[in-house]
Amino acid sequence: MAGAPVTSRFIYRAEAAGTEFRLEFAGAALPFDSWALEAPDTALPGIATIQRLIAAGKAIAEDQVALVQHDAVAELSTAEAASLDLPPLAEAVARITTGGLINRPDFRAALQWCRPNGQAIVQPKRTGAWLRIGGREGRLSAPLFAIAESVDALAAAPDDTARMQALIRLQEVLPGALANGAASGGGIAASITVLQADAFSLDASGDARDPRIRPILHRAGTAEPLLDGAVQTAFADSLFGGFKDARPLYALPGNVFVFVTPVLRRALQVVREQLAAPASRRRAFLAEPRRFLTEAFEVTDDPTLVDRVEDVVVETSAWSDRVLGLGLWTKRPIPWLQKPFTQWFGPEGETAEVGGIEIDGQRLPLKPDEADALADSVRAARIRGEASVECRMPDGSTRRIETSEAVEVDLRAVAAAQRPKTPGEPKTPEPERQTLLIKPNLESLDHEDEFVPRASLPTTLPASLRSQLKPHQEEGLEWLMRCWLAGRPGVLLADDMGLGKTLQGLVFLAWLREAIEGGMLPRAPVLIVAPTGLLANWQAEHEIHLRVPGLGRLLPAHGKGLADIRLRDADGVPRLDTARIAAADWVLTTYETLRDHLPEFGEVHFAAVVMDEAQKVKTPAIRITDAAKGVRADFKVAMTGTPVENHLVDLWCIVDTVHSGFLRELKEFSQTYVGPQVTEDRLATLKKRMEAPFGGAPGILLRRLRRDRLPDLPSLHQHEREVLMPPAQVDAYEGILTFARQGGGNQMLIALQRLRKACLHPDPDMSGNDAAFIAASARMTECFRILDEVNAKGEAALIFLEERDIQARLATLLQRRYRLLSPPFIISGAVAGPARQTMVDRFQDASGFGVMVLSPKAGGVGLTLTRANHVIHLSRWWNPAVEDQCTGRALRIGQRREVHVHLPIAVLPEGDSAFDQNLHRLLERKRRLMEQTLAPPEPSEGEAAELFARTVGGVPG
């Protein structure tokens, strides 16, 4: 008689730091690295759950124990909890009572655990997500755990900041718990509203000559005001000015309390000090609030505060439009410019958005009253929480228009622009200080740069260069020199990432600097503008590649360096010392500093300006773009590896920054190159025009790809592997097609998203052994066939997969199938930077067969994984540029073997055109267009409809 089967079980223990899990098999606890290897199939769902939590940063494993955070234990689904052999949820309800005044330190909240019938539980004991009642332990649900943690944090809060944050968290979770019966009582905490503000914008009222400053509170990164209507008015007009200093907590009408974070409180104190200042200073503050904040933060004992200015100030469309009478920079509406159709195939299957008043390619003409009426409808719908409103087109059809604040602002501007001024209306006086306003080239060609041939200079390498340039870098330097000599006003260096754009820019500036020092050119500084995070890199590259004197004397015009060159004018308004800027040899600054101090930078004549990551100026009619266009320089170099991130308007804006008028005005450019009517031939013509010589000068664009210009990189081979779907997958697929053919609503986008998931796996939660799970999916079957080959060769692979639930299951399958000593690393968006780098280092340092699982967006940039020479795109990303970045993790300098890219493609047995096949064709076409024509990688609405039609409607491939 056969012996009884050996079983396994998970053992948990609640500790203060988290819940410990052990896996017992055959009477002994298994080492964690052996869980997937030794445990029976019945334990696999629980192991996959732990793997998912580790990948999400919610758990760690060591020796025999996996330690899971308590909040993750509380959030487990019923099926996940059962897979870990956990007891059911505790039969308990939280009763909340509060006492004291909320704006006083003695405010308290107390929690009592009760049974569902209201009877108090005697001597309950809580340890994290576990509640012991008598001799039994039960798991708390996520809302109950959050309530308990918030009440404890409130009781232990050491100061007002911690107390308010705990109260805000309690307020967030309490209403839902009260509604579903998980909590009762609530007292004052259930009837008040506590909000946290950590940013502000500015409004102005009164006469333009003597404005009144009104702060508007926000959450950081959001344009929508934190407070509505009368509550905001009460704060700005009464409470804020009623105290001598900015307060940490404001009590407002309607039992609303606003907690102000410490950094925002410091900023609001600067605002408070301006209320009684002279009118000229108030006008200057409204024009450039960041100047005042930066200066105030510089004198504190916290050196990090200066870097927080950008976080704490929100520049909204409403602010710009409201202070129009002050003569400040204002956002210019572009109502005829349609936004691209984006994210139709994103992680959540988002829908498209339409901007301005051109809808689906059809112009909607509006008279002033009609524009205002539509703006009112947009605003009312937004308040009701509706994403769009219906409007009637000239042909009698109806279309929907989004209800964003930006659309409302543009509609108001359209109305205002058509209204005649009232006779005798007094002109708004100009402010005593204003930014430089540019000619924008939006609706008409207001400004056009000219070719002016320059002095003849020898095109030799600068003597200060200490590094050996690669052939393509020498070619790029020669192109820059020739464009400069021929008189081009500026150029776009759009080399692919990894080709050394920074080095090419530095050597070109060194060439100019030596000509200046040699008396062949007038003396003038050069300017480098870059994102804050790249400033140190520019200085480091300068030290590595150029020997003394390099570019000469550096002026760091950013962060703390601004304090050294700051002056005050007669009204006490801070400004930069332009004489110091002009006297420097090279100036290093950020786009934000350039924007905030454009009047000073605009006074200086620069020999050249280099703009790194020039996609920062891809958006027309915003202040950063205007600032870049307003710099006075003999020659401008824009550098970016992504000249078209989302929309061809990106390209127009960057080019118009370095050579005004080269691509004509934006309206004409958009009508020619943007929209569903644009052909591949027209896009190819645009690229040829930009690369073609003109007026004796090389083309304005230089774009090289890594694979073409780095001969020491190994070759890349792409393998398209079509595999028949098994019957269960075909059934799931056909069910989605039936749903899609019913039509109505947002069926197209929902169907595409469901098809994408079903083609990966028809049932990600299916139970059963490894072989059954793999065999249920064509893509999964082919993935493991590929990995078997990789394993036989002793090589390594990267698997790019977006779905996190399948990532964890896949890691378990990989360890079991290939008997790996530990589970493969998973890199997703939940993995922090240091932990990510640790995984990369350990993967790179290992040898032989190995696998890493990565999310496309999280693992597609910034990582070097040259140990792997196989890349498997198990789930396809809708943007081929992102897919190429993923492949680039393995195909980069340091890779010594040929790289193989594998594309598992699920196909139907009848030979019909399946989703995977149609998506692959679409991505390949877009990839080719990107390379040949600079076409945007973002999908269009027409491409989504085409994919849907080919897949659901049976259009031939």
C-alpha cells in the first residue's frame, strides 16, 4: 500500500515588523530559495503570491522566512489568503470616538473593537494586521487596518504635522468603513474635512496698478485648486491676511480644516510679506514669484529648500489669464491644434482626449457668446465630475469635447479675442518689470531667422580635447562646425541615446572658445541649459574630456549658485547680475532658471547656447519654450534623442527654437503634417527637407542610430515566432470577439485591452501544475521553448512583461523548471532605485544561464544588462520606441555576443488574422516610419480603429 502523500503548509506568525511566513514540507521548514523547487503543486499559488509581494516591494525573504508588510497582508484577496493557509477575517467592527478641538494638541481619537452585533470585545490584542480575540487570531481587512494604524499614529503624534497627517489618513479611510459597516461612530472625525496643501498659485484682484495678492492652495502637481468657491474666498480674502504669519492650520467655513506642510508654510510666509509691500513690488512678485521664493529659501539653514521651489509653486492657466491686465506673460490659446490620440492601449485602457475646438478634424467656429456658453458648459460638467460634454458641429452631427480646465481657458480666450474693446476703455498700465515677450510664429510667420555667413575658422580639433572621438562623433563635430561657418542660426542634434551628444556639444563649444581666446571671434560667453539632474554630468564630462583651460571660467547659475550673482533693484526686486553672466566663459543653468530670469539672460549676448534634453521645449506657448526662444545667441544647438516624443508639434517647437521660421508657422505646419490625412510620403519629405543642405550649409537635422554608428556593437537578430493558440485560449479569444462585435460605448478600447490580455494567457489565476499553466497559452509555451534553448547554451535572457500578477507566477515557474538556486529578479515600477541597482549588479556579476523579468516602462530605461543576449517580449508594448529601449538594455556598449530578440505571436488555428499578428504589423510599420520619417511613436486614433477592424472585422492582413 502506497504511503500517504507528503503535504505542505504555510505557517505564519504575526510580529511587530510584519507577518512572517514559513513553508513546511515533509515536517521541516524549507529555505525560501527552495520553496518553488521542493514544494508540491498545491503550494504554487501561495508561492506566487509571496513572489508578487516581493516584486512589489511589500516583502523580503531571507533564510526560511518571508516577511510581509502588514498593510500587504490586510490587502490580500480571499483567494490569495487561502493560498497562504491564512485564517478568515476577524469578526470585528471598529468603534471610533473623538474628543477635543481639532486645531488643538489635545484632540484625540479612540478605537474600541466590537463584535458585529455591537458587543464590546474583551481584551482584544492587535499585532499589525492581526487581531486576537480570546484564543483565536483573525486578519483585519484593509480599511480596518488603516483605521487602527491612523488612530495609533494620531495618539503617538509628536507634533502638529504628524497629528494632521494621521488625521487626514483617518478621514480618508473612515467614510468607506462607516458605509460598509466595518466601523461605527466617528464623532467629529466623520463630520469634518481635513485637507493637506503643499503647493500654491497666485491670483490678483483690484486695480492693475495696485493689485491685491490672493494665494490659491493646491496639492503638488495639480492645477485644480484645493478649495472651492466660498471656502477659497474666505481663505484668500480673510484668513490668510488676518494673521501676522503663515499658519500651519487654517479653520475654514463648513468644518473644513487645511493643514499646510512646513515647506509650503515657509513659501506662504514670503507671500504674506508682500501683502503690504509697495505696489511696484507686488507687481514684480506676481510676475516672478519664484525669484522671491528662491532668494528667501537661500538664507535658511536647509540647503535643500531651494530645490523645492519648483514643487511648491503651481503655474496654472487660470493664474496666467487672471493677471493678464498686469502685463505679465500669458498662455496663448491654440484652439485649432488638436491633441494626439494617446494611451488607447495603455495599462488601464484609457480613452482618447481631444483638445481645443477642433474635433475629429472638423472645425467648430464659435462666436464670442457661443464660446462663452460652451466654456460654461465645460466648467459645469467638470464640477459634476463628467469627463466630456456634447456639442453640435456645423454639419449637424454631435461630438464630445473634454471638460478640462485647459479647454475652458482656451474657449474663454477665443471669446475675448473676438470682442471689440469698449470705446474709452483705459489701457492697462504696463508693469515696471515684465518678462521678454517673443514673436511666437503660431498663427502667422511673425519672425524668421536669417543665414549670415560667419568668419572663416580652421576646422581642426580643439587643443584642449584629451579624449579620442569615435568616427561618428568626429562627423557630428564637423557637421556643427560647417553649420556654424555657413551661417545657420541653429541646429538640432538628434542622435540616438548612447552616441555621445554631450561630448560632441562640449568639443564644439571648446572649438568656439579657442577661437574667441585667439582673437578670431568677439568675446562672449557660451550658455548650457540642461535639466537639473544633468548639470553635474555636464561638469563631470567637461573634466573628463577637456584639459585645462577647457571652456574657461564656469558660472553655475542654478541652485545655490544664484545667491552669488543676485542683486536688488531700486524697489527691492531680486534680479541677477548680468555683468557677472556676461563676464563668464561658460554659464551652466536650468530651463526653469532661464524662464524665471529671462530679462537678465536676455540682456547678455551669448556666442552659443546648447540646450540638452531639448524635449523640454517641445510644447508651444509655455514660458519655458518662450524663454529658450528669447535667448540672444549667435548659434543655438538643441540636443535630444527623442525629437518627437508624442506629436510632430514637438519637432516644430524645437526647430523653431533654434531656427525661427524654418518650418513656417505652427498653424501651417500642423495643417500639413499633423492629423489622419498625413501620408508617409509627406512625412518622408519633411525629414528629407530637414536633412538636405541649404544655402551652402548642411541640413539643420543630424540623426544617427546606435546600431548604424557603433560598429563595435554585436549584431541584432529578430525572431518572430508564431504559435497556434490551444483550445482554451481560442475559446477565450472568440468570446472577446463576440463582445466586441456587439458595438456601442467604448467597446473598441475595452476589446483591444481584453484581447491583449487573453493572447498572453486566457486564465492567469488558473490552478494546476506548471505544465498545464504553460500549455494554456501559446505565447507562454513559446517563451519556455526559447528559454530551453537559452539554457542549453548557458546564456541569459530578459523577459519583458507588463502584467504584475503573471510576473510573480512566471518567476516561480522559471525557478522550478530550471532548478535555479533562487527566484529570478523582478524589476517593476514598485522597485526603488537602490534595490533595482542591487538586482542589476547581482544579475550582471553572475554567470551561466539566468533570467530577469522586467516591466517595459520600469526596466526599459537606465539599466545595463549586458549579461543577457536574449530579449523576449512576452507582452508587447503599444509604443515601438519603448520596446526598442527595452531591447537596448542588452544591446549596448559592453555586450560581446550577438543579441537575439524573440517575439512570441499567438495565432488562430483557422488562419484568420489574429490580434498578435495585427499588432506586430502595426508596431513594425510605426518603427519603420519613426526611423525613416520622424513619425511620432504614439498611436493614432486611426491606428486603433485599424487594429480593431483587422482583428474583429476580419479585414485582410
